[in-house]
Amino acid sequence: MIVITGITGQVGGVVARQLLAAGKKIRAVVRNAGKGAIWAQQGCEIAEADINDADALSRAFAGADAVFAMIPPNFDPSPGFPEVRQTIAALRKALGDARPSRVVCLSTIGAQATQTNLLSQLGMMECELGTLPMPVAFLRAAWFMENSLWDVRPARETGIIPSFLQPLEKPVPMIATEDVGRTGAELLLDTWNGVRIVELEAARRIAPQEIGETFARLLGRDVRMEAVPRDTWEALFRSQGMKNPMPRIQMIDGFNEGWIEFEGGEAGSRKGNVSLETVLRTLIGRA
């Protein structure tokens, strides 16, 4: 039995589909049965548990050969990250109590960075879950290509896409969620000892201006990226409802300045197969 958290999300859904296609038994962890209905129809066992409820999670993980663990993203955390600390504590206790044979955790590029930023939440997760007594693998994924979903509307309507990633010609490590989920499924079927780190990005790095050029080609119209001035970010994010935008700003700075990077660099990362054009075409069809 393989237990999957986050199955209703993009990565978790890919992990589940890959494993079901391989004939594996899946237990889907969801907050309520309604969210798991589509997976129950595909033959998954359903376990209801809130990600902050250690006892419910422990029951959901009981008897598992492997667990795919991920923490919900929080783009506007309170200072000091109290929300994710609660989640990590519950997840660690549940895994420690249930003792699955192995655990694969979705993490991020830059989890090892010492500078505080939004991705520090996953660095904290690695520090805590890395002390578990069973083999644990951290799948550090690059910037999701699917973040460009928010670019579809401006690309179509104005032909100008605001970019926080800059300079516009600077290549950024990116990855498609399809590749992340596929790699996660492969790791769940693998065996290893101790803590394992797998860093994943696309076959080549992608500059923001290439995103604009690809949208232009797919939409058949002029599209260009436009850098959002750094000194406007805080006011802009607050106007959008964020209460604590600094961690997000620090994360973007990390990508732009290069200190959010894989521990093994570009040469040491595993490479995915899905192209930017494939992802953007899908996003355009979905939007």
C-alpha cells in the first residue's frame, strides 16, 4: 500500500495516476470524503485526515509500504512561519508513529539556502523529517512551469506579461509538474538507505523572455515580458491582500540573484522531459 497526501493537487495527482497505472494499491489522504470521490472511483482507498491532525494522519499512514508527503503551500505565512511549524510537527509525529517503510517528500530547489525566504518552510521540513528512522527522500523541484497559468490572461488580452523573475534574459531552473509527479512515483517504488536528495529540473533552463516568445508563437500574436520594478513589489503584493509579503519577495530575490539554486548545481540535477511549449499549450487550453 502506498499512501499519497496532496492527491487533489497537480503533483500528487500525477503520482497517483502513475502508480495506479503500475497496478499499485493507493490510499488517498483527503480532508473530506467528497474530495476523494474521484479517486475512490479509480480504485483508491480513502482516508480522511487534516494535515495538522497527527493522530488522523497516523491512522492514514498505518500499514503503508511508502508515503508521499507534502505540506500545503502557504504564500503568505505569518512571521516566523508558525503555520508550517504546526504542520511539520504533525506530519513528523504521524510518520514516526506509523513507521512506513520509506517516505518521499516534495521539497524545493533552494531548501538548503541559509537566507530566510518563502522556501525556508520546506527547508524546515527537510530538517525535521530528515531525522525520521526510516529512509526518507526529498524531491527538490525547480520553479514550476505551471506558474505561468497566471500569464495566460495578460498574454491574450494585452500581449504584455509582468515578470518578477529578472533580468528577463537570465535562465531560471524550471520543471513541469508532470515530471515532478512521475519522478515522485519512481522514488516511491525505489529503495535506499538514510536520507536521499533528488534535485529535478527541465532539460534546459528557461529565461522569462522565452516564456513570452513561446506564448507569442502559441497565441499567434505579439507577446513580451515586462520586468516589474523591484521597488514596487511590496506595495503591489499588499494591494493584492498579502499581509506578510517579505518572504515572497526574498524568494524572488533568491532566484534573481542566484542564491536559490540546487545544492548540486545544474550539472548535478536530474532532468525532466516535458517542454515549456507543452506546458503552456496545456495552460492556454485550460484557461
